[in-house]
Amino acid sequence: MSTGVAPEDSQDARQKIPATFTDNPERVREILAERVAAEAPNMVLASTYVPPDGAAAAYLLHRLLSRGDNTGVAWHSVFVNSGVEALGTVVKYLRNRHNRAGSAGSCRILVLDPTGTARYAFGHAVPGLPELVADGMAIVGTVDEFLHRVDPGWSAYVLVVDGLAPDELVPVRSAIEVARARGAAVAWGLLGDAPALETLRGSVAAADLVFLGEVAVGNEMPCGTVSFTRAMFALWNNTMDSIAHVSTFGGNGLAMHLLCETLTRWRPTDRHERAAIHRMRHNRFTRSARLRMHSNTWQTRSIDLAAINMTFDRAEGVTYRHGTRTYTDLASGTGPAFRGHNRQSPEVIRTAGTAGDETSRLESVLARLTGLPIMLPAVSGQSAVDNAILAALCCKPGRATVLTCRGNYSGKGPMSLALSRTSSFFRDRDEHAFSPYPVEVIEVDLADIDGLRQALRRNDIALVWLELVQGYDCVEIPREVLDEIEHRRATAGFLVGVDEVFTGFWRCDLDNFLTCTGRGFRPDLVALSKALSDGLVPIGAVLTSAEVFAQMSSAAPDMAHWLRNHYRNDMAAGLARAALEAAEHDRPGAADIAAAMEAMLRRAARSPLFAGYRRVGLLGRLVLSPRAIGARPRPSVQNYAEAVIARLIGKRCGAITLQMRFAPSTAGDGAPELIAAMAEVGAFLERLPRWTVDRTTLGSLLGTAGREIAAAVLRVRETYGDRKDRTSD
């Protein structure tokens, strides 16, 4: 089955692959060094923390796209790790929109991308894949090809304007206006070509969505944005979708800082806008109101209602500070910081990447730690999983199926989303909400060994993908599942990949960098998350065997080149290498922290609020009792109940958790603080009665009216100020 992808001899199949990042990001290094010296919070879990510049960036994007006219189209913006992730978010949204509307047939999307990025990111450059999987996308590289393909059958259009002049797009805009009148959604975007900004701005009037790649931060570091008109964002502006599908405000303070600088340069602010930005940066209530107006409305409302909208002034090691209050971080190990915050010296930051080819040096360090010698750079866990899937498909021409376990969560990227659809992070209705998927997926139940054996007999499986510990729920894969996969892999010819996003960095195996190493399980590919970044600049990685890379390079040399180079970032690699080398000899308290976590969880589980707990190494999770939330609670109910308890932990114990998940740093000198915090949390939860949670929940709900009224008043005031400002200047 053909997807309509441009043939291999078309212009976009032969073009040169552009570099994503500049060679010498001096501005990023200097700002980052200053932030670290000032102990400014940088990469913090975005579910409860919004950098002040995140609200300002959403406001500035709204003003840029609406041309400062607050009485016209309102824009809501969310932030991602890269231009590729922005593209993935756009396509995910367009498919979800089509499927939610109950439209006939599969979602069909026509993409114009002169850069070729979409062709690689969505697997259309994988030999033979377009003939095996009908993903409903056609990706072309020239305006003429695009105009030739326009017809009423497309559900949506995505246009990347890099390298295109405004006059080239005149006929395209005419065709797009006709398509919009028929109900098709249209997204316009700019990935890395700053001179094409005017082309993009001239197209916004014909846009339902607008996305930006690394151009938004001067191509100096990973970053992406997606902006929706208010009418379009309504699809996801609810209690669950706002968290499950666009869950970040922009948790990277450095990226948000640079984004604000870029947006201000693109469209200089007047004195009234500067005053509004000042209020956002210095008043959390104004910040909350602006996030509701210009970013993720319902997520802002949700964390406000649960009273977990935290503000931090400083971050150092495992400690956050706000005024005179101190908090211990028991959560950021799941994401950006495996050895704490601002641990790197400004001197190392200012020289990171200046020696040349730091990516190869990082590759050597990771090879020594993992036994896998080849690195494919990424910027996050989900981009690493995306790249691992693409690499496996390249190695196995004629195969287009990935097998995984039910409950697996691998992110929400262009490829990884297909592997996450049965995670408890999503709802039942999400399982097919984003179809058609770019790869076929088989999901097997962990307890169904016979079903696993039967599935492994298929001859179309390119990759078996596993989380050895399903990090979202802390569920360990049974040994017999691993044995069955190992038994079949040689004869069946599939590759095996392991997602170590939650479990790597000595987290689930205190003696080994990877969990799979201590279990004697040898994967062909491993995905690592942006914990590699040391909480500084997003970087992830796929690690592969030499045999896999040789197969990929032979079968799909262009794809192999893209995977090796698209996310290559010597500055980020230099910072990651320095962090790993320091951490290898800086884990003296890991065993004591693990023992403290076990004691904390055991004590907490005595409370009638909990049915028990799970722990593997330094990853732990408390399980709420059915008596507290019901036997089969809706995800929104469970999330809210866990958020209320997390609020109590923060308020009474001064500890930050990822709801009922615990993932402290695995390296660094923070052991005494972590052990003390976990002892206090365990004692508090052990004696926490149900009525206290009920009272806190009731208090939050009773306070809802007041907070909503206050937010509404602030929104009216800010909106009035915007309109008055435009008329007074």
C-alpha cells in the first residue's frame, strides 16, 4: 500500500541534509554559565513548575502571530524539545482532529517540506516502508509538486516554508484558502531558516496552527513551539488531553529565555508589552492568568486547583529554594537531572564543545559504560525512541512491525507515539486516536506467555521494544518474557531494543549504568533520555551495536547519515560527557538512598490510602488503594488524587514528587538530604488519614471558586490592558 510519498528520484529525495545547530553557540554557553552561577532553575519537571519566561514566550508568540491585535485571533502555544517534535505534535493533532470528528476514511495529510526533515522523521526515507504501511501522508519537496497534489481528498495540509520566498507561495496560499473553506486544517511552520520568517508571517492569516523549530532560538540549541488558534486548541483544552498530549509549558528555562529574546528581536515590544511581561515574571498569579490566556489553559487550571503550581527561585543539587522555604527534589531523576541541578561549573560550560568533535568523545564514554559502540544523537527520550525505531526498520527491509508490551510508554513523538497507546498515561479512547500510525504495532500482555510466543512467530517483526521496568507504573518485566524473546531472536531475525529512559543512569541497577546489563540481557539498541543533559541542554541518545549500524548504513545510507547528524550538538555532548565522567566516581550514597526509599515506601504502604508499593533500585511508586479511588478509576480521578497527596508532601515535608512516583538523583553529594527527606515523607504518609486527604481535596475544591474568580479578574485586567495599550500608542 502506498502512502503517496514522493518517489525516490524526486527533488526532495536528493537534497543535502542541513545542519540543525550552529557550530559555535557562544550566546547559549554564556547565558547558561550565568544561570548556573546564579543557581537559576533550568530543567525542572514541567508538570508543576513553569519558568517565568515560559508564560512570557507564550504571550510573545500570541502577539507575533496576531500582529499585536488582541481583539482578533487568539493563539495558544505549547513548547517541545525540537523542530521534529513540533512537526510530530502538529501531525498528531491533525490526526486526532480528523478521528474525533468521526470523518469518513483515514486522515490524509499533504506535507510540503523543502528541508526533507519530515521525510526522514516520519520514516518515508526508510527503504520499502511506504509500500508496507499506509500512514496517510504524502511528503513533497517543491511548490510545483505540492500544487500538483492538492485536491479535496486531503484532511489537512502542513507547509514548511524554509528556503521559500513569499512570491513562490502566492499560488499555494490561494489553493490553501479554498481547502480551508472546505474544512481542511492548515499548519505553517519554519524550522531553521531565519530569512524565511517574513514568508511565514505572510502566511499566518491562512493558518490554523503555526510551528517553529530551532530557528526560534537562533539554531543554537534544541527547541520547538506549536501555536494553535483558540478554536483549534479547543480540541485538547480539557482536563485529560491538556496533560496527556501537550503536557509541557516549556520546562527548560534556558530555551524559554532564548525564545523570548528571539521573539522580541523579531517583533520589538512596546512599553505596555514590556510592563505585561514584567508582571508575568514577578507575579505568579499574573503568570497563571497569562498561561490560561496564551498557553495550556486546562493544565494551568489543573495545577492551580491541586495547588501544586510551584515557584522556585533557586536550584542547587537536590534542593530547590523559594524565599526562605527549602524543598528536596525526589522527582527530577525521571527526566532531566540524574545528579541534581546546577552541578556543572561555569568554566566547563563556557568551554563545552569548543575542542571539536565532542560527540565522538561522548560516544566513547557511553560505549565504555554500555558495550554499545555507536551513538545516534537525540534531544529527549521520545526522540531517542523515534530514532531507534527508524534504525531498526532500516536494518530489516520488508518488515514494518514492532512488538511491545501492553502498558509501555515511550513518549509522543512521530514514531514513538504508536508504542505508547496502551500506557496508563492515556485513556482507552486514545488507543486509536492518532491513527493511521507510521508503523504497525503488536502489543502483548506481560502475563500472556503463550500470546507472546505466538506473536514472536510472525515473520514481519523488525523490532521487539521493551521497558525492562515500565517506568510510569514501576512494573518490572518478568524474566520469562525476556527469556522467550532471547530464545526467539536469533531464528526470527528481529532486533531487540530497550528503553532505558526511566531505568538507566544507575537508577534500577545501582552497579550498572544500564538495567539490562545487570540482567544479562543484550539488546541491539538502547534509548537514553535527556538526563544526559545534566539539567542543562536537552540531549538524548540511541546506542547501537556495530552490526546494527553496518546493516543500516548498507540498506539506507541517507537515513543512517540523518540519524547520525541531525541532532549532533557538540556543546551538549561536551556537557553530557563531563557529567558522566564525574558521576562514575560520585555515587557513594546510592545504596543508602535505595535503603531509605525502601523504608519510606514500606512505612507509607501501611496507610489505608495505599494498596502497596513497587520499587526497583532508585525508582519507586506508591499504589493507591481501591478504597480511596475505586477499583477502576478514571485517569483524571487518579491523577487528581495523587496530586493532592503530592501537594501535602510538598507542604508538610518540603519534598517534591512526581505524584506518587519517586526518582531521586542517582549521583552527586545529596545523599544526606535525600535520606532525611524520605524518612520524613515515610513517617508522614504512614500516619496520613483518609480524612486529611478528603479535607485537603474539599479545601482545594472549595477554593476553586475563589481561584477561578481571581484568575478571571486577572484575565479581564490583562486583556483590557492589552486592548488599551494598542489604542494608546
